[in-house]
Amino acid sequence: NAGVTQTPKFRILKIGQSMTLQCTQDMNHNYMYWYRQDPGMGLKLIYYSVGAGITDKGEVPNGYNVSRSTTEDFPLRLELAAPSQTSVYFCASSSPSGGAGTQYFGPGTRLLVL
Amino acid sequence: SQKIEQNSEALNIQEGKTATLTCNYTNYSPAYLQWYRQDPGRGPVFLLLIRENEKEKRKERLKVTFDTTLKQSLFHITASQPADSATYLCALDSSGAGNNRKLIWGLGTSLAVNP
């Protein structure tokens, strides 16, 4: 199993540009998450999904959109990039049955908005 | 509001010693608590989970305690090695009922093990 994969690894955007961060998991997990991590600020939840077709906002959803058309994929869309969105973005997934929501993370996407 | 605090200052210890990291929380009662390791430039990796009815959990050189009265968890690494150098994150379920898969995260404590 590849686990959670994210693309791209690094991207530079100009202010106002848009892009989609891709996230795929092959563990058949129902729950998926998008976080951003700024230096010294910890992980902040942007959006999460409890299954295909269901998404919900986290702590910091403004400026982002998500969709969940399949169990495997959970892309994050930035419509109008702003410097405040410069961050490292992590996608994660968690086990579908029982357990306590242990999360498995992807390698991250480093985004720089200039 | 729900709050998690971890040692803000980096912890420097000598190889072979025991490292002890602290996670304190306020304003709610989580059903479980998790510890993750994060290396620079990488995503967090799950290490251990402890439930509210468990006092202690062990995995190889790792030990976690959970004191729901003190609202505190301690994370110990015995016989520490330079390869244990990383940032360690504490996370708790946000609902307190154990059925909510959203976690609240601490800022992490940076550990450096010196040879």
C-alpha cells in the first residue's frame, strides 16, 4: 500500500492564481482531512470528509474548497491564492471502523504564494 | 474553549537518558489521547494511543501515561537515541465521546538527543 499520497510536493503561485492540491489514499478509509501547518502554529484543520459526497468545514476553511467524489480522492482547491495561504498542507485519512481515529498523513505540499 | 499545551521549549537530552514530554489539556474530557512524531519536512506519524480508562501504555522504548484527574499525559522515551530527535505532537479527540474523528492538536515539543 502506498498509504496517503499528495501532489505536488512544492508549488509557487502568484497572488490571484488558483490550483488544486491532490490527495489519494489506498487504505479504504472513510475519513479524510486537510490541514495546514504554519511554523510554530501547529496543525489547523481546513476541511474534512466522512465519506464520498460528504464534506464539512474545519477551523480555517476560508479561501479553500473541497470535493469528495470517491473514497480514495480528496482534492483541495485554492481559488484566489493569497500570501496568507503560504503554508505546508497535509492530507490525512483515518480508519473506517472502530478505533479512535488514528490518522495517517501524506508527505505534504509546500505552497508559496508571492 | 478546548486547549492543549505542550512544552514550548525544546528538550535537549543526552543519549541513553529518558526523555519525558508533557501534554496538558483544559476544558473538556477526551475519550482518548494520541502521540505522533513529526520529522522536518514530513507528515506526522502515529506512535501511541491511550484511552481514558487506561493509566499507561507501552510500545518498545515508548511509554505513555494518561491522568484524567490532572488532565495530563506524559510521553517517555527510554534509552534515547539520536534517531529519536524529532517533534512530538499530542492530539485528542475533539468530542470527548470517542466517536468524533476530528482531533485537536498540540503545537508539539522538539526533542534533540545528543550523542
